[in-house]
Amino acid sequence: MRVVLVCGGVISGVGKGEVLPLLGIFPSIVLGSFSRLWVSASRHGECFVLADGGVETDLDLGNYERYLGIRLSNESNMTTGKIYKLVIEKERRGDYLGKTVQVVPHITDAMQEWIERVAKIPVDDSGEEPDVCISMFANNLRDIESSPFIEALVQLRHRLGRDNFFSIGVSYVPIINGEEKTKPTQHAIRQMRSAGLIPDMIACRCERSLNDATIKKIAGSCQVEYEQVIGVRNIPSIYQVPLLLEEQGLLKLLQEGLALDKSALPSIMVQKGQALWDLWKKTVVLEHLAPVNVVLVGKYVALDDAYLSVRKSLEHSAMRCKRKLNLISVDSEHLQHEMEQKDPSKYHNAWKTICEAQGILVPGGFGSRGVEGMIEVTKWARERKIPFFGICLGMQVAVIEYARHELGYKGATSEEISAHAEHRVVIFMPEGSKEQMGGTMRLGTRTSHFKPGTEWSKLRAMYGNAEVIEERHRHRYEVNPKYIEELEKAGLAFTSLDDQGVRAESIELKDHPFFVGVQAHPELTSKVLHPSPAILGFVAASAGCLDQMIEETRQEKEGLVNATGGAFSF
């Protein structure tokens, strides 16, 4: 087994989670502190959901899946909490035969065993065991909870041997008064060395290209060769970073550091890899593209990470449509009528943004705050034929809006907002728990079945006119099945249902350019080279090229073109 380790220094947020997947090796494991069982999206960002329902994971797992086109599991996120729980359970079973259980060797051994076990799990459609495991150390080396991880990784490096372990230190080079400062990087790498993790490469984040003198100084001070220092400067698109890394010799460093040049790869793998690389370079070219203006109306817009997967999926789809995404976020509370009296400037600025939108997206969320604003903007998009896409809560809001204004149920709402309302068109799922909040939602990959007679569905067309699809879910509330028939008679089509044919999975309007709501979170499975079909349809409708995307999807399914509309090259 070969392992690539990425760890950071100086400050957090320098890009470990971005540099790691750009290496193009998998699977990925995040090593971090205790799990966050119950978090606020406005403070910690979104809660990424894995296919197996794992939600107590680091957001960077979403980066790995998006970039590498792989599918990870809950075990790809190893935390001290999980390890301590595992070791305690083993001790209770008597696995240690009464020995004194200690951090070393029991905790550190459990960490190594975890990495070696997870590294062998297939993560793509080939079903084969990966050749290289790439891991990110989420904490700073100075954090108190880091010690067991560091010791485990040092032992693992010693056991695997020099050609099977490659360490990358990600650091930050600040610019002060025009001068590139190397001291923070020197101290970070010195600490990394003192811990026993010898760097094989140093990735230096900086606002600009590093001066040659700076690279030489870092190399000399950190006891590495000049070629082992790579500058990762700011560039217009994160998707172009692989091109930057290739220019600076990353591939050669990995080949030599992991002795990959000594083991000849099958020619078919080389050809497939080259075709993938060519496709990537073709896809991420964003210069001279016409913009598409999409407005995201949400509750947690103050923090970009709250809708990280949605933002990334929109970027993927815009690239596929050969458009430059112009994404503007609007706080749904600013659209509510009471805001016009409370803060007129916020109210009018928010609605001005809505008026200029080519497409409107309402994402997921919890609680009653801002929902009335979402209802207002949904009505606006429906009546003015503006492409609309509702995700989870966004779909539920669309149902509430339709019940109020088309069925005449003025008090229609969700049970989450009012438990005793007369017309609760959205209700708490019967299998849920109102006492235990964490981990009790409908989670992970679920199946949706398109109903007979929905061949007209734009959503279904984007899935290649499939009868059954799979998407990831995370929700406690659902559309009340009692109202589905009545809503359909009024013109709101429920185009897909769950396995039991009861739970609503998607809604659409037939006489609208694109008015779609889904209970799932399709943004979680979107990839750079393979955008989510649902979100691609929305962006294409916003950009005025939906018919073209539907035709390309049809041809792709029939094997006539590849995922970017060009002829297959392999």
C-alpha cells in the first residue's frame, strides 16, 4: 500500500482540502478531531451527506468526491471520537485480555489499522482496490488532539518504507509591504520534522507567483531540494489548479517519491488517464464565456460554506453549458414584506437582484426563519416563467406556495412552522424522531421512481428518460401525501415518488420553461466532469440551452457522445 499524507501549518484554510484531491489519487481519508454531531449551517457550513448516510464527516470529503469522481463512505472520515469509541468497545469485549489500554500502542495501532483497511475499499465503478491512499490531516500539528494521529502516522511511515509514503506540507507565504515572508513556512516545516513527519514536498500558498529567491530560501531552510517546493498562487478558478501543479512538476515528484515510475502501468490505464486529463483541460477553460445570472435565495447566505455543494454543482453545470456562472446570494428574510418597513434598502436591493435573475434556486434548510421570503420568490418565478429549482426545503416551499395561491388555502404551511395549522401540506415523516435530533433524518442514497405518463418531464429528460434514479437525501419533513391528488388536479405534477409510491420525490410544472423541485440533494453527487443532471437542467434552462442539453443527454445515453458533447476518444 502507498500513502500520500497532506498536512498544514501556519493557519487553517490555506487549501489542504483543495490541494489533496487535485493530486488525482484515491481513495481519500480525512483525519481529524471529534465528530460534530449537531451543527449550525450558519456557523460551520453545510453537513455533507455520503452515499451510505454518513453525515458526521469533514466538508473536504465533498471536495474529493467532486474532483475525483469517486464515492466515499462514512469510514473515510476518521476522528479521535470514532477511534476512542472503537478501542473502548474492543476493551469491553476483552480483546486486550486485561492489558492496560493506552494511547500508545492501542489508539495509534487502531488508527493505522483503520487507514490500511479503508485504503483497500473500492471507490469507483471498477470495483478494484486502489493503488494509492491519500489522506489529509485536518488539524494543525500544534492542536492538542493531534498527538495520537501524528504518532500513528510516523509509525505507519516507518512500517511502509520510504517508497510507500509521501508527505506534503501545505503552508502559507504572506506578503507584507510587498515582501514574501518565509518564516511562517520555516517554523511550520520545522515543527513537522520535529514530529517525525519528513516532508517530501512543500506546497506554498500565496497570492502571487513566488519569487525564485523565495523558493530557494524555503528549500534551503526546510532541508528539501529546490524542485520539492511548489508555489500555489491564486488563480481565477480552482479547477485550473491541476494545470498549475502539472507545470511545476508535481507528477514527477509523485512518480519518484512513490516509485511509480518503477512499476509499469497497463497501456489501457495510461490511455484512459490521458483522455481524462485532456477532458479536464477542455472543461475548465472559462475565458470569454457568456455569463448566466443565477440567484440563490437561502437562509444562511452570510456563510458561503453553508451551501458549498450547491455552489460547486452550479459551477460544474455552468462549465458544461459553456457559460460563466454569476451566482448572487440573497437572504430570504430580505424578501419578506415586513422588511420593506424595517429596512427598505435591503428589501428593494434584494428584489432588484431577483428581477435581474435568469434563474432562481431555493436550497435546503431548517426552521421557519425566512420561509415566507422563499414563498414570495417562488411565486414570482412561477408566475413570470423564470427557471426555478427547489432543493429539499425549496421543493416543500414550492408546494406550500402552490397550495396557497392555486388551491386557495391561504394558511397552508409546513408542520415545522405551525404544528396545528389546518392545511399542513408538509408534515413530519412518521419514521422520524422528535426527541433525538442528531442522525435521525432520512439520510443517504434513496431511490426515486418516475411515474407513468411523465415522458414530458424536463427533469426526467435530463436523467436520460430513466424510470428509476438514485440521489442522496437529508430531511425530516415531506409533502403530505393526503394533498398530492388535489395539488395534481390543480396543475402541480408530482413526477416521481419513492419505492412505496407514496412519498413525493419531485414536482414540476408542465407549462413552464423549468419549474422543478426535488426532495433529494442532487448537488451532493455533482462532479466536475459529470454535473448533476437535475442542476444541469436548471442551469441550462437559465442559460437558454435546455433543449441542447437534453439532446446531448439523449446522445450520451445512446453512446454517441461523451459527457461534454464531443465524440468519444476511448
